[in-house]
Amino acid sequence: MLAALTGFAQGTFASRVEVAGDQVNVTREIDGGLQTVALKLPAIVTTDLRLNEPRYASLPNIMKAKKKPLDVLTPDALGVSTASTVKILKVEAPAARSAGIKVKSVAELVEKLKNEAKVI
């Protein structure tokens, strides 16, 4: 949705990303193997779990992190507006569904599908 709103190219589920000049090569896994897509920059790229190797924090580093100060910033200090830009035009409940029917045989089911539902 973000790519559609901004008009940027989009590469999804990237397992490898290479930037070459004014384009980015995104490799992703598909059912048949790997697919590489070349996108012009600026582009929006979403990643797969296999892109990076996770880092695990050690206990001494966790204890050091608890002692560090945490800077709290407000949106106003960053010059960002939090006002909603979405306008709700209409809200209504979905149409009520009618109850289903039970048929006694396959022949009756086929007849109803042909004559009433007109799907066969």
C-alpha cells in the first residue's frame, strides 16, 4: 500500500539486497527457486527472515543496557503531526446472509445448482 501511495517500486520478501548505482537488486525465494528483481531507486523493500543473522544479547550487556538513560521525545519535538489524515465516509453492517438448505441427494443438489444458482 505504501508503494502504491508513493509511486515507488516495491520488492517483497527479500532474502538478499544489493544496491548498484541507481538501482537495487532484490533476490527472493519463490516456489520454483530464487527470483531476482531489479528496481529503480527510490524503492520500498520488505525482507524475509533469512536476510540477516540475529544477534543475541549476553547477560552482561543486558545489565549495562538497563543502566543507560532512555531519551523520551514527543512528536512535536520532532516536527511530526499526529493528526489523522483518514476520513471515514460511511460505516454500515454487512448484509445479512440467508440460511442454507439441506438436500437429500446428489441429484437434487445438481438440479438446484443448475436451475436456482445457475452455476453449472
